[in-house]
Amino acid sequence: MEKIVSLCKRRGFIFQSSEIYGGLNGLWDYGPLGVELKRNLKNYWWRVMVHERDDVVGMDGSILMNRAVWKASGHEETFSDPMVDCRSCKARLRADQVIDKKGVRQCPNCGGKDLTEPRAFNLMFKTYVGATEDESSMTYLRPETAQAIFVQFKTVLEVSRKKLPFGIAQVGKAFRNEINPRNFTFRAREFEQMELEYFCRAEEGMLLLDYWLKERLKFYERIGISRGKLHVREVPEEERAFYSKANYDIEYDFPFGLQELEGVAYRTDYDLSQHQKASGKSLEYFDEETKQKFIPHVVEPSAGVDRTVLALICEAYAEDQAPDEKGKMETRVVLRFHPRMAPIKCGIFPLLKNNAQLVEKAKEIVDLLRPHMYVFYDESGAIGRRYRRQDEIGTPFGVTVDFETLGEKDATLRNTVTLRDRDSMKQRRVAIGELAGTLLADIT
Ligand code: GAP
């Protein structure tokens, strides 16, 4: 992890938030490359979950909602971790982190035995809406995006004219005042979720849960996370919410252990029923065929953007051997991102920066590719160094414009370039006119 965190900072993927003021625990900023990686992930999720399906539509709800939402959903009452304070070292600990030695509770920090009883600590951030700061104006920053979908279920159903089963997808920020933010961005206080609420009839729930688990596993493989590093955990009844009928966690083998990436949960009709009861507004579905009215059940695949970005970086990080300028083997740090996810798709290099024709041709290629993908032009330093810089940030392709491109050595090679593959480091000649098509086949 140390190497990964340091690379992320050095190359502009992820920085500590408000760093010049000492930072703020559990909060992170994404730099120029991190933001591209994150966008590629969110866009691909949206493409697979919304655009490529007939049965899912999207929405974008507000982060602040009426406090009544959080009362009805149960978050105000129960969205808490039991906490224990150590009176010796003053550490605040999640109750499940306390060591139990033959019935004696011990602080994992200092070994002290003087601990308070567990107390509930609500994870939602409070805030006030409007000019007065009192109970009547209080609400919370949303701890999950799902609730906006539930409260707008009826409106979205009506405007989209969908029939069951159908889903509503959303990507957006969520906030939790985690007690122990840790493992880099893995447990943060501000993060993004990609959630689908898939509404169905009660009798379809269990089958759809398994369907969505399979779909979600396919998704991870399509973004370059190997199946061997993913683990499906069936959440046992005692760990599930009382209303949940079944629940899978998709876990990833991070360098710090096997940890949850996504939950695929069968939430029954709990959420819609709660909001119908609390708001007094019908959230029922009318089945035209059977003429029945009922509250749909819901299956929810809920993934974390930041955790998946971290998994992508962990999965991609590799060190191998590559020849330097003089042909001597040296250690190469390379991020082997799937081309779909890579922040920059192609580096474009004129062999020499002081040759006007090479530079002009390389810039023409930049203009040719830019409408299709994010490319990077680099003319500084030896060509091997330029390749290495792109390898380290995971750029899958490199295009070099050389004298053959200008037709100086062999007229048949005029307007062809060297296309280098990041992983194999193999090079081949490709006609400039075929470049966009060749690259698009791999990155889309
Ligand atoms: N709507 C259901 C829900 O929010 P969750 O298991 O609490 O379920 C879903 O959260 C996903 O959100 C998790 O699998 C994880 O990827 C991400 N997530 C939750 N808490 C997080 C945190 N503190 N930091 C980063 N990601 C988090």
C-alpha cells in the first residue's frame, strides 16, 4: 500500500484533502489522473447499468433532503456504530475493535482495561437549512444515495412509463462520519456510490438477487479486475438488517485484506413501505394485467466508486523489467489498467522535438484522436523516458512519429507510426488513418 499511496500522490491520482492545512482525516481529493479514472469508471457503470438496458432509467437526487426521509428510512434512529471510549489513552473505538481476553475488554491501542460501555454514535453529518440553526431546520448530508430513489419512485415510474421489473440508477456523493477512516480511500467520510434500486414483484426477489450478483461480477471483470481476486460472501442472517431477506457482499482482495467493494441486497418492500407510511402518499404499483395494487420489492446492487478506484489501482500496480536507453534492464513501475479505465488512452510522441516536420505530424495525430479519446502529447526527453512516464500512469498505447512516418527511408511507410503496447512493450506499424479505429476497438 505504501508504494501505491506514494505513486498516487506523486503522479496526481489522489491527494489528502486540505493538505496545506494539515489535511482532514478521511477526506481525499482526486488529481488530474484520478479524476479521469473515476470518470471512466462512473461512465462505464452508467453505460452498462442504464444505457445498455431497456429496464433501467437514471436520476440525480439532491444531497440534502427533508429530515423526514431519514426518520422514515430508520437512519436517524439506527444508522449508528456502537462506540467505546478508552479512559486511559482517550481513543474512541468501534465496539467490535475492542479486544476480548477471556471476558476482559482491552483497548487495542494501549492495552488499557478502563473502557466505557458501548454507546450508539450516529454516522450522519448534521446540517441546517435556512437562516436559523435549531431542531426545526436540521437535516443530514445523505449517508447513501438510495433514499432519493425510493422517495421519487412513483414520479420516476410515471414519467418513464416502465413496467415491473425495472430499476432506477444513481451515482453521487454520500457522507458518513466514520469513526476510524482508514486504509487510504477505502473507508472515507465523503465518498461516491453507484446504486441501482431494481423494483420487482415479491416472488421475483430471490432470483433477481442472484441475477444481479452475476451481472455485477461480470462488470468487475470487464473493468479489468480478475475474478480470482473477487470473493462473494453470503451475509449471514445475524448481520443483516431485519427487513433484508438475503444479501451478498462482493469483496476484493486488497493488499490490506479481503474487504467489501459492493453489497447486493434484497431489501424486500421495507423502504417503500416506510416512506408510504410516513408520507401518507401512495407508493404502490398498479399491475394493468392483474388489476392488483401492491408495494414492489427491491434488489439493490450498491457499489462504492472510491473503493472500486482503489481496487483498480491495486489490481493494476506492477513492477517488471524493461530495457533502459542503453539496453540495460531496469525495474519498471507500470499500472496495467484495462484500456477502458486508463486515465489517458494514448501518448503521442515526435521522435525529436527539434524537428518541425515530426512535431507537426505528431500534433496532427493529436487533433485526429482528440475527438475520440483523451490523449497526451509529450516531446520532452529521450523516447524511452517518455514511454516509462506513461507506463507509470497506465497509458495503454504510445504512438511515435519517426522519420519513416515522413517517408524518408521507405516511401511505403509514409504516414505510418509506431504503435507501442504498454504491457507487452511490443511495437508495430499502423497507418495514421487506421489509428483511431484500432485504438477505439480496445478502449470502448
Ligand atoms: N444503499 C445501501 C448502502 O449504502 P452500504 O453497504 O452501506 O450500503 C454501499 O454501502 C457501498 O458504498 C459499499 O459497498 C462501499 O463500496 C461504499 N461505502 C460505504 N461506506 C463507505 C466509506 N466510508 N468509504 C468509502 N466507501 C464506502
